[in-house]
Amino acid sequence: MHHQFTRMERRGLITREPCGSRGIDAVLTDEGFAALRKAVPGHADEVRCLFVERLTPEELDAFAAVSAKLLSALEADRSGAR
């Protein structure tokens, strides 16, 4: 991740901001948002083709439940509540 962030920072796509005592947040710049907007349509097509279309509705529901649980835990960690 460090090397990828370094490359992205050099290209002006992100800035780094401290997060906690040892972490960083990678924050998109205006250029980074522009690059993301440009990449979204092709990326969404690939995700749909390689991931979504290969799962049943039940599997997608299970994935959504697991994702929600992980996001909730990450948000709690970030806010300091465990």
C-alpha cells in the first residue's frame, strides 16, 4: 500500500493525512476524483461481469450482510467505540 500511495501522491491523485498514532488516510484530490470518475464506468462493468453475475441472489444477500457487518465494525473502530 505504501508504494501505491507514493505513486498516487506523486501523480497528484491523493494527499496523506495522519489517522491515529500510526496510520494515514489517503484523501483524494480534485485530480483524484476526476480520475476516479473516468474509471468508474469500465470498472463497474468488470465488477458486474466478474463478480455480480456469477453469484446467486442469495449469495449476493449474504455478501451484503457480511459487508455491512465489517463496515459497522470499521466505523466503530474509527470512532473509538468497540
